[in-house]
Amino acid sequence: MQTKTTVLFPLLLTVLVQLTAVAVAQSDTATAHKAAATALLNSNNTGAAHLACPATIGPIATANSPAGPGRAGGPPAGPGAAKGGGRGPGVAPPKENWYAEGGQVFDNLYLLTTKVNSAWSVKTSEGIILIDTLFGYAAQEAIIDGMKKSGLDPADIKYIIVSHAHGDHDGSVKYLQDTYHPRVIMGAKDWELSAREANPPQRDIDASDGQKLTLGDTTVTIYITPGHTAGTLSVLVPVKDHGQPHVAMEWGGTALGGATSKEMLESYISNAKRFRDISDGLGADVIIGNHTEYNDALNRFERTKARKAGEPNPWIVGKREVQNYLTVVEECAKSWLAISNGRP
Ligand SMILES: [Zn+2]
């Protein structure tokens, strides 16, 4: 005959498994994940959450901004910014609607910006690596003139890394290719995406995951982190502040919306976690982004200009904040995924 223990043990185990399942289900809801993101918010990541988290959670979830995943945070479409997201010569919107001043933020890193989007110029001993290119209409005044104002020569652009093939990031690639002939690196899937646009960039280098791009004394590391688009690239950039080394992290595609597929959400989640671990391993302690809103870049730049000798660099936020930033966007994606799995 069976002892009491052999009868009771399987029963207890079943109850325990069921209780655990209930607990997991309760924490794996859209509300719980959004709350987990919200708990970490501050000026280093609020804008990222604004574009990545659902604004409302219910039977009909809404994205947190007018921008869907397709045209994240682009400026109001001007006449030239129609389908191609502003790629190509087109007619630019009035300058006062988009122009913002950028400049140097580290010994070797320069912000090239509009009100909405940021690109970055990495100065090396052998030329310049440009990360993203803004809308096409901003090529002259934000990229080219922006570089010249900081004493950089756009003819020195040797590489362009494109975070993803949306017009607010790849809009000036074709113009810069035609003018300065740099090599251009983009995710293979995003080259395919860009080829469908009007006046597309000329396909060049397919990024590989973990690719180390070395130019002179500087090595930028590139990771393929699909989610916002299928070929989104995220990068880690070594920077120096008065000679002191730091590592800047850019999560290359941030915004999510109700139209983002489950497959892409799952990829976004696993890649945010993976890139968080990689960033941690490399000691990333600076957040850069490709939308000014993500980490309050325009205010941060104003603080950079006002910085006095001995004051900290406003872009150095510390390793914990870099980790939190990637946790916030991961939790936002988990919130969207829970909604699509019917767990508000
Ligand atoms: Zn985008």
C-alpha cells in the first residue's frame, strides 16, 4: 500500500506548480511590465519609454506617440517628406520647424541634430565614422555645416553606420554617398527596406553581429538587434572626456506600436536583454540615441555648453543608468507582447 507521503507529495507538487503559474501570469501582464518600466523612469530614459511603451493598456492599446513603428517620431511630414520619409532632395519643411544646434560632447564625439533626430560624428585618427544621417533635408545644415562649425571636415567621413532604414536616419545617406563616397554599413534586412524607397542609398556593406569597425585609433562595435526593424543596428562607441575613457551605448531602434508583430517584439525583448549584457561587459556608461527625446539630448547639450571646468560631463550617466535604459525598453516591449497575447 502507499504511504501518506507518496500520496501527498504529488498533490502538493501540483498545487505548487499551479500557484507558481498564477504568480507568473500575474507578473507577465502588460500592466505589470509597464509598471516595471515606469518604476525606473528618469530624464535618462523617459523619452525612450514614451515611444516604446503602450500609452494605454486595455482591449485597444495605443502607442505612446503619434509615431508608429514605421516612422518613429519623424517631424510633421513636409511636402518633401512624403512616402520616403524625407529621403531625397524633396522640399524641406521650414528650417525653424526642425533646426537645432549640435556640437561637441566628448573629445571625439559630436552631436549632429535636428529638433527630433540625432546623428553622431565619431572623430578618429584616420577620419570620421558617422552614425545615422537624419532626414535628407537636414543634410546640408545639420550634418555638413554642423560638422564644419565644430572644425570637422565632412570629406573625412570614411564610414556611415545606419541604425535602421527609416527616413529620419538614412535620409541623407544617398547625398553623402554621392558627395563624399564613404562606405556605408546597414543591416541586410534594412538594405532591403531602403531599396523600396524613392532615391534609395546605394547598397554597400551588410553589417554582421558583433562586427568591430576599426578606423585609426577607434573601434566601434556593431550588433544586429532586430525589433524596431528587421535589421536594426545598435552600437557601442569608445569616447573620451578630457582624456578619460568611457563607452557610449546607442540602442538603434526604440519605438514600438500596436502594429509591431509578436515575432519582432520577441526579438526586441531578447536583443534588449542581450545588448544590456554586452553593454555591461564593456562598461558602457554613456547613453546616446537617434531621437533627441530618448535621453533629453537637446537639454543635455545645453548643459554641455554651460559646463565649467571640473564639472561632470552631462552625458556620463553611469553603468546602472545604461542598464536601466535597456531594461525600460525591454519591459515596454514585454508590455506590448502581453497585450498581443491577451494579458492586459
Ligand atoms: Zn525608426
